[in-house]
Amino acid sequence: MIREVHSHYTKIVNNEETAKFLQSKKVSVNFNKRMSDDELWRIHKQSLKKAPSKKSVKKSLLDLKIELGERMLKKCELCERKCMINRHKTKGFCGVGPNPRVFGAHTHWGEESFITPSATIFFAGCTMKCLYCQNAPESITYKAGEPWNPLMMAEWMKDMRLGGCRNINLVGGDPTPNVPAILKALKLLDVNIPIIFNSNAYCSSKCMELLSKVIDLYLFDFRYFSDACGMKLSDTRNYPEIAARNHKLAVKRGDLLVRVLIIPNHVECDAVPIIKWLAENVKGKAVINVMSQYRPCFKAYNYPEINRCLTSDEFKKVYNLAKKLGLKLI
Ligand code: SF4
């Protein structure tokens, strides 16, 4: 079933296909640093349609993405908060500076079976602030962990692949603020391994463009279907609309695994309509993990509505609906 839905991902794991970032290094692109942002985005859009060259190329699609990523750091709109600040000089909502800090990097044995063992890198800082975050405080404390540069990241990724990991799993916090550094690391990486973008799905359209032809498997949360719940529990505006848009883009551009974390007392307003949306929009093209493991963490103890584990009735209602609607469940 996984091979059927995630054929690209599975083939890279087995070395039968080439990871997208390696293909992007072979797409020839003509640009220079004097060009305006608009010109570069226009060339980027055209270059996404080009096939990789058999010969070595002077400047590649990945080089262009790196240039665009560098420019985004000076006016950041990598996520939908669109702080538009220069991250070399100041910090936005996520608090992440120009370079990543990493608070964990290891082989993860607890992910979904087909992506385990997974070389997982935890970036400090996040674009959302969930009251029940399981990785807090590190995930939302941009000062957590140690600074990592692209070369360290690339060397670590290579070692993990040679050590038997099936994929690189970019997580946090959220990987979104660190996309510019991730692109630079992938430029230095020379082993064939699938790249997983493990995110809350709150990235901007421009960020999604940068990830196109780089990410092999999008591992997206779909957390809320109500704006009010997104604001209340994660201080995040317009979450359902943004997440829906990004899930639709992801399924066109790569493989998609969706995690639906059921939050207690948020079955009718969030989990149930999310399952219905998934059935209408990505059925047969994505694998869905309906997650029962919510437990109160971080600030959830202060909010009675989310200060408990899930009941089996809550879980069964969502899981059975997903099954009935024919979603491919893990
Ligand atoms: S990643 Fe998002 S929250 Fe962070 S600075 Fe950029 S726009 Fe702001």
C-alpha cells in the first residue's frame, strides 16, 4: 500500500530513483545576482519545468533556490506570518536568526514504520505556538541547542544515510524558518536519500516554491479546521486555509503523509471536518495517520478543555470515519 501511494519515496529509499534535490543540481539555469527578485522568481518558475541535464551544469536550479533563500532572509516571508524582517538584524515571530540552531539530531525509531529508521534533525524555533507542544520549550526557544552550519548538516546527513537511515527528516519546532540553510546543506550533500519536510504546513506559497523539486515526501500536520481553534490553541491565523492550500500543493509535487493529531474536545470542530476534507481532496494520493497519542504538555495544564488524554470514543469516531470514507490509513 505504501509503495503504491509513495512510489517516489520508496524508490529513492531503494536507490531505484534519484532524490529531487540531486535532480535539481542537474537542471541548468541562467541567472546572476544583479537580477531583481521578480526576475529570479520568473526564471525559477520556468526552470521547475525543465528536465535534468546529462552533462554537468554551470548554475543549477538548486543554486537559484539558494540565492532566493538568501534574499528571503533579508525580508522574511517563509511562513504565512510574513514578518518581512531582515533576519540578519532582528527576529520575527519564530525567533530564528539567519542560521539554524539544532536541539537534537539522531536516528528516530518511533516514526511511521515505512519512514523508520529516520535521520531526524530538530531545529529550534517554530512558526506556531501550540499550548500543548510536546517538544517545548526547545521547539519554541530559538536559543535552544547548538548552531549548525550547512557543512555540518550535510556531513551529518551523509553519515546517517551510510549508517542505514532511510531518509532525512527535517523537523523542529518547524523546519520552515531554516529552509535557506537546508538548501545550502543539500548543495553539499552527494548521497541519494529522500528528504522529508516534517512541518505544521503553515509555510508561505514562496516557501512551497523553494521546496518544489527538493522535497520528496511532505509530512504535514493538519491540525485545525476552525480559524478560532487555530488562534486559541496555537496563536495562528488562517491556519485551515493555509494548510489546505499546502496539502493540495504537496500532493502535486511529491509524496504526502498527513498526521491528524486528535485534540480532546476538538473532534467536531477540527478532526472530523479535516478527515472529510482529506477524503474530498487527497484520497488515494496520500497516506493518513490518525493519531491518538495526545497528552497534555507544556501549557495545556492551564486549559481544562485540553488538559486530558483522548477518550477511546473520540478516537474511534475519527478513525472509523476515515476508514468509512476510504482514506489510506497507516
Ligand atoms: S519564518 Fe515566519 S515567523 Fe519566522 S521570521 Fe520568517 S515569516 Fe516570521
